[in-house]
Amino acid sequence: MVWFLGLGITGVVLLALSLVFDGVLEGVFDGALDGLLEGWLSLPVVAGFTAMTGFGGAIALGTGWTGPAGAAGVGAVAGVGAGWLTYRFSRALMRDQTAVTPSTDDLLGTAGKVVTAIPADGYGEVLLRLAGQPLKCAARSAVPVARGAEVWVEAVPTGTSVVVRPVER
């Protein structure tokens, strides 16, 4: 029974270590198996298999309906099941898609306020909103624009500068 509990505790420790060192086993076998066991040698899968093999064997042995060999078999079956579930859950999490990350091209056509006056031949600054977050950009305009005026973004030449025109109401 002690061996099974030790194996289960080792699996739990491996699972805790997988939070930091996941991908190590895949890196060790990189290219050797040519993706044959892709994801199956991840540290969470190995840890889940090890923990359930140990604890499953300990439970089977502790109930008294089987000997050590039968407990090892029961533990191995439980370990394969836990490894498979861990693999499936990790694949589902890896496929989870988030919303598209906003880019500076999303600034085109947005409104903003001038925070530093824009001269006709130079740069000023505007405060815009990108995905709800304030973004201060260098701005130029064909005509001078006073501080506090509302402007529209006409072009985005770089990630930190915009071409604006004043809003006429």
C-alpha cells in the first residue's frame, strides 16, 4: 500500500511542477517521435497517469478484494483514464479562442480629443480610445487644430502616430 501511496503523491508533486515546467518532456523527445505522441508526453498527462495509478492501486488494495498484482492492474487502468482525460482537457483549453486583439488599424475613423495643439506644419498629440483603453498618439493635420478640439482619424501611418482632421459641427 505504501508503494501505491508514494506513487500517487509523486504524481501530485509532478502535477504541481507541471505548472512551471510543462513542455520539458516534449522538448526532450523533440523530433525523436515525429509527433507520434504529440501531447501525450506532456507533464500534466504523465502526472495525472502517475497519480491515479498510485491512488487507484491504493484504493483497490485497501478494499481487500485484490492482491498487489490486481491493484497494480486497477491502478494502471485508472491511470490511463486520468491521462486520457487530462490530454483531452488540455487540448480543449489550447483550442480556446479569445477575441481578436485590437491593432492600430482599428483607430482609423475613430474620434478623439486634441491634448497638445497641432500646428499646420508639425505634430501635436491626441487622446484616442482603442478597445476602450485611452491611447495617446502623435498627430498631424493639414490645418492647425487647437487643444480640446474633437478630431477624426484619417490615417494611421505608424503605430504611434495618426493623421487627423477636425470635426465640423
